[in-house]
Amino acid sequence: MAKSQKDKITIITFRLFPIFAPDPLPRMKRLDRFILKSYLGPLVMTFFISLFILLMQFLWKYIDDLVGKGLEWYIILKLMFYASSTFVPLALPLSILLSSLMMFGNLGEHYELVSMKAAGVSLSRIMRPLIIVSIFISALAFYFSNVIMPVANLKFLSLLYDVREKKLAFNLKEGVFYNGIEGFVIRIEKKEKDGNTIRSVMVYDHTKRQGNISLTTAEWGKMELSPDKRFLVFRLFNGTNYEERIDLRGNESTHPFQRTQFAEQYQMFDLSAFQLTRTDENLFKKNYEMQNVRQLSHSIDSLKKQLAGERRTNDLVFMHNLPFYAELDTLKFHHSRLQGKFNPSIIFNFKPHDRYGVLETARNAARAAKQNLDASQDDLEIKSKLVYKHQIVYHKKFSFSIACFLLFFIGAPLGAIIRKGGLGMPAVVSTLFFILFWVISFVGEKYAAEGVVAPWEGIWFASAVLMPIGIFLTVKATNDASLLDIDAWLRFFSKLFKRREPGL
């Protein structure tokens, strides 16, 4: 391009975009503000959209544990808030990838990116303020995962446990035997429109754990709650109490039976089991998901020392019982085969008719020792997996922040290459990359939890895969490479095949 034509483009660019003023320092400040403003808006929007989608997935998963239990509205809000906090490690990387791709796609689609480059601003200079923001977000992500995340997990999992353990709300239906109240079975024929008047009432009392020995029937009644809402009061009218008197002497032969009629009777039922009972949160604090980096380091060291001590003990027991294992399969009960395979001199100190019992006792002892060692080995495997889980959570606190930084270097150059804004193409591309990142992370975490690979290898493998992709895309975007140009790829492969023709 001629120098005069380049100057014309520069002048037109200055007129169309005042942010590219001739004064370098104010121009760069205005450029940085423009870039940050274009990035932070989509970042916040995509973050809350991702968080909302993950929250809907959580509600769909636990809908059966929430519906029909009469939970207060603030309990549900607290549960959703704590659940949203635990979804940040998934929502934040996705929002960074999607927002950076959208932002640079918008700049490319509206030719703003071309104008910036024509004004002499390189892609690396355009990305500089966003790189600083990404570093800040990565540091904030580490702080969140190390300080806030353990508290959020503690609040969320403890509250979710209590909600799932809570009984369904009291719901007495017509013509159905209701056994939700412990020790009682209730049946009503009809419930009036006011919701309190009931007809043809039957109440079986099972509190004595003796079967159906006590029954109360009434023509009608009223249901009321006590002032403190801890008890349900049945005010029954025109009824009869039937009871088998198993407390009387000789009841097994005489089978005494008592029937009492009443005009009005009160019966109370304890509703404390229907209230949400909060479990002490200290019972959950030792879980690895509720610990920060310092606590995880201490727990890992303690578990490793305990595991090493148990392994040494098991090794000593195994070496002590090794002769039994070596001969366990060769012990035979026939004397002729015994001499050829197992011939300790001490066995011949016993009488011939006693040797069978001695060998049977030895075999049983060896089997018992082997079973004990197998059980100890299984226990060691469980504790080893517990150590792996602690190490996985430890490394995830660091890999989470690094992933946020790496995904920016995938989304930003990819948006500059694609040059498509909005939620169409960027959403599709970012979803594909995020699924790739999530699948690799999930597989690596599973392999690490089973001990197939080291925990740090399984957790950092996704970042190791993302890093060369980010470097490749950044280099291509900086050099204005036609990464998605089909004609460019066709020319590349045609040149490649032409070079191979002479050797064929």
C-alpha cells in the first residue's frame, strides 16, 4: 500500500473514531476505556446467564427433595444463593471465554478492529488492558476458591442435607391412609372446603408398638394448630375408642376388649418432625471440600503419615505370615501327597491321626490372616483415595484461576479471527471449547481420584492442553492469519501436495 493511501486511511479513521486522536497518551487512555467498556458488559451478562443456567440445572436435579415439604421462602433463597456460589468455578471460565470472543467478534464485525490496526495499534496493545483485567480476575478467582468457596460449600451442603432429611409437609387426603406422623395412621372420608372440617375420621394409635390395638373413630371433627405450631389438634365429635387391653393379667387367653363412646374428644399429634432441623455445621468442616489451601496441606500431611504407618504395619504382618501364604495352596490332607509338597519336620512330631487336625488348623489360621490383610489392604485403598481427593481439591484451587487466564487467550484471538459478534457464532464456538475443557478436566479428575495418574497430572492436564491452543490462536490472530478462510486452506494443501509429487 502506498504511503499516501495509508495516510488517507489514517485521516478517515481519526474522523470516524475520535478515540484515535493524534495525541498518543489521551488516545491510549480513551482506547483502554473503550476496550474495557466493551468487555466488562458482556462479561457480567454472560456470567449471570451461565450462573442462572447452572442454577436451573440444580433445581431440576433436586426438585423432588424440595417440593411438598413446606419450606419457607427464605430457606429456598438461602439454598439457591449457596448453590450459586458453588457454581462460580464453572460459570466464570465460560463467561470469560464467551465474553472475550463476543467482544473481539463485535470489533471485527464492525471493522473497528481493522481501524485500530490501520491506526498503528497492534492486537497485543489492544489486548493489554484486558490482560491486566484477566490477571486481576484470576487472582480474585483464587481468593474465591480458597476463602469463599469452602464456606459456601459448608453452608450449601449442610443446608441441602437438612432439607433432604426433612419430612414431607402434613397433607391429609380423602380416602387415603396417612402415616406421615410417627406412631399414628389417619384416614378421613371427606374434607370440607374450609380445609379444617373432616368427616368419618379413623385414627390408629401405634405408639405402643403392638399393632392395631387402639382405634378411634368419629363422625366428624376439626383440625387446628397449636399457637406455637408444634402440635396438630384433632377436635373429634360423636365417636368411639376401641382398645385391646394387653396390659391386664391373662390377656392372652381372655383377650379383653374395651369400647368407650364420647361426644367430644381432643387428640394431639407432635409436628416437630415436620420442622426443618439444622445440623451442627462443625460435623461437616472436616470434609475436604470445606477446607482452604493451608488446611488441605495439613490434612494431606496427616493422612499421608497415617497411611504410611498403616502400610508399615501391614508389611510386617504380611512378612510374618508369608510362609503360610506360600504353602496355603499346597497343603494336602493325604499323607502321600503331603510329603512331596509340604514337609516341615515338625508335622511328623504328631501322631498320624492328629496331623489332619493340625493341618486344618494351620490352613484356617492362614485363611484368617489372609482375610485380615485383604481387609486392611481395602482400607488402605480407601484412605489412599481420600488423600487423592484432598490433593485434587488442593490443585483445583490453583488450576481454576489459571484456566480463567488461559481461556481469555483462546476467546480473544478466536473472536478476532472469526469476526462475528452477538450470541450466535461466539456462543457455539465457546460452548465447544468449554465442553472440551470440561471433558478433559472431568476425565483427568476421575483418573486422579482412582489413582491412575498423579493428582497434579489429572488436574493440570486440561490447562496443559489449553495453553498451546491459546498460544497458537494468539500468534495467528496477531499475524492476521486466515485461519477460517477455506481458500487459504485449499491453497496450503495444494502447495503441500505439489511438493510431494516429485518424490512419488
